[in-house]
Amino acid sequence: MATLFILNGPNLNALGKREPGIYGGQTLADIETLCRAEAEGLGFSVDFRQSNHEGVLVDWLHEAGDTAAGVAINPGAYGHTSIALHDAIRAIHVPVVELHLSNIHAREEFRHRSMIAPAVKGVICGFGAQSYLLAIRALRGLIG
């Protein structure tokens, strides 16, 4: 069974407590459960991870390039700032989909630009936890 990496950036470990009006009331563990069910229904296993450290996310992207069929990444704030994540995504040869729980274009101006968007196959934002499921479905279509 092919594996999808689902990577989560800074502060996503605080979901359920952190600004629920923006990010919803589900915890990251709740979202992981949804992702596993969705991916397994499509014939994938899931490697679900979270880190508050940019370099760890870079290492995981490199690992995914060697072992995963595709990557869904919620980079959190690093999506708006990280050239390192952009470069790591460009260095691997598996499809990567960027996702965000909130609609980044309806928030503060500094969130309107994604540094990694030019390196990924597509961006999904604004659908809460459903953004993850949409990213998994998009990867299924990209992988074939």
C-alpha cells in the first residue's frame, strides 16, 4: 500500500485550543483520524506528523521524496515565510499539495502570499478539517 505523508507545521499541535473561531474546535488528533479513514478508503496508508521546527519539516520532505507516493502539507505560518520549504519541495519528485484550515486570502495581508505555492501542485484553503480530505483526494488524482 502506497503511503501519503501528511505534514503539519508550527502551532498545529494547539488545534482545538488555539483560536477556534478561525481554526475550528477539532484537535490535530481528530484531523489525523479523519485523514487515516479517507486515505485508507482510497488505498493509501498515512504517515501523519507535526513539528514546530522548519528544519524538521525539510528533513521529512526529503524523506517523503524517497518513500512516499505524495505529500499533503499544512505548513502553518512557514507557508508565508519559508524559502527552505519551497526548495525542499522542489527537490523531491512526488506530488505535494499545500493546505490550510482557514482561507488565508481572507485574513491578514501577510498571509495572502505563500512562499511554497509556486513549488506545489495545488493549494487548498478555507475548508477547515475538510481541507485535509480534499488534499488527500487531490493527491489520489495526481498519483493515479
